[in-house]
Amino acid sequence: MPSAFSAAESLEDRQASFVVLGGGAALVAALAGGGWVALHYQLDSAEIAAGQTVYSAHCASCHGAKLEGQLDWQTRLPNGRMPAPPHDASGHTWHHSDDQLFTIVKKGVSAVVPDYESDMPGFVGVLTDDEVRAALEYIKSTWPEGERKVQARRSGTN
């Protein structure tokens, strides 16, 4: 991920530009490679803000405005399909790698689990790759550090 800072910016400018997101959670940050890096998780506040907009417009109607998912999300609906799961730490989204999550959003669940029927559509032709990545970054930014670390390991990004 490219740095949000230009090489010409001073250390003071970089420090002044750092924003901590995520419900008041404290993050340990260090200057590395020209950009701020949180332990095991790089924050890009512009991408996260863009992702929140994408999530609100395309995901929240099923997965909840607060990422809480549909009621009783672990019990099959009358049509045999599963309700939309939460994307907060109470769900299982953080159990999947970035590649799996990206594929699910772009192509639907059956692209990862063959023959699985889901009410979730794929968003090919609806969302750009950058919009999908931003929505996923927004979702991940809400998770506690432990879940972010597990998900980063599964993605090979720790």
C-alpha cells in the first residue's frame, strides 16, 4: 500500500497527520518506510472513510449499519439460505483471508464455496476493485487488535 505521505513531508507533518480510528482503541504506531504502520495493520484513514461510504451504500442494508448482521444469523432461513452474518468481531469475517473476502464480495460466496447458495450478490460491475478493498479496510478497521492479527496472518500480511 503506498504511503499517504510524500517524501518531502517532515516528521512533524507526518506525526500531525496521523489519525487513530476505531472507537477510541489505542494503537501503537511507528514510522516505517515513509508511512505510519500500526502493529500488524496499516491504517489509511482516507481509504477507511471511502470504505465506510461504500459499506453504507452497498452492504449495510443486509449486514447492518453497525456491522451487526441479520438477527439469528447462524440459523437457516425458510429458503435454506443463511442470513447475512455480522462483519464485526462477533462474526466470522475475520476468519477469512483478504483474497477470500475480496472474491466473495466481487463474485459471491459460491466463488469460494462451490454450489453454495446465498442471498448475497456478487458486485462485479457494481463496485470497482478499489471500492471493494476500501469497504474491506473499513470493516477490518473496526475489529479489535486480536482479530486483526489473526486475519492478517491468514492473509499473509503480518
